[in-house]
Amino acid sequence: MTSGAAPADRRIGILISGRGSNMLSIARACAEGRIPARVAIVVSDRPGAQGLERAASMGIDAVAVPGERGRTREDHDRRIVEALAARRVDLVCLAGYMRLLSPFFIREFRGRIMNVHPGLLPAFPGLNAQRQAIEYGVRHAGATVHFVDEGLDTGPIILQAVVPVKSDDTEESLSARILAEEHRIYPEAVRMYFEGLLSIEGRRVRITG
């Protein structure tokens, strides 16, 4: 971690595929001084992603690195890693990024990649976690911020927030309430990282202070 650096020297890279609402929650927390770092770059695999326009409007470098036919996942990730390394990024945050990261990417930033998932991991990993929760009939769903490893939503858990599932919930209504919790706990986890409060011990993340 980079606890000895000044806030301006602590840099976040955010990967998105769509509207980038979690990206905005992190960027705003940085701008307001709640996170002692700044967002140095936002990267999307989709050139038309709304989040790129939103990032650019905040004065953040916004870069599209689209997937190309015939290009391997590692080749694609190498292009993104080059962009992150050029901005000397300390932490990578996945915010609605819909591609699986290659082992190469994870090796380059091991212990320095976070993701937010709309479910209480390890329950309902992967896509459509909100729909899975409703179909399974659980009484509580939620959001999880975790470090990223080589598995699908299997990395050590940092923070979780519980969201009750109402009897009349639809996928859309439950998703909206979970998203509000994502916007709350994701910036908090990033703040803890840059304040040196997180350490990974096997499967557990220890929070100090």
C-alpha cells in the first residue's frame, strides 16, 4: 500500500463497462476528500460507455480499450495494464466491468484490485445475483466489496451490506436498493485501503483501527 504518499500521489484506476455509477461514487469521494487519493484514469472495454463521458466531465482521463476479434484476453489486458502503469496507478477498482481479468492482470496488481458485487458472497456469484436471490427465495441479499483473485467473485471479502428482500421485490427494485449500498461501502473500502487499514491474511481481510 501507499500510506506514506501524499493524497495527490495516490492514484486509482477504475475499469467500467457501462454507466459507471460506482465509478462516480468513488470519484466524488476522492474529490470531497473522503478518500485520500485521486482517480487517475477510467478505462472501458466499450467505447460508447456512458461512464466514459461522466469521467471526462470530471476532468478524469477516460480511455476505451475495446476487445478485438482474434485478440486474446491477456493481449487485451496488457493494453489496459500499460495504460494503468503509465498513470502509476496504486489500486484498480472494478465498477461494473463485465470482462474476466486474465491471470496476467491479476499478477501485475495482486492484492491491489477491488470489485463490488451485488450479492452477499459467497452466495450468488457471477451475473444476475439479484435475480438469483429472488428466485432462490432468500430473505436477505446485499452487496460485497472484495479483493480480486483468479476465481469468479472468490477473493477475500472486505465489506458487506445486508439488504432485506421484500415479498413484492422485482429484480429492478432489489437492484436499486443494493446499488445504494454499493455506493456507500465501496468508497469506504477504498478509503480503508489508502489509510493502510486493510491486510490480507489467507482468506480473511483484517481491518485495523
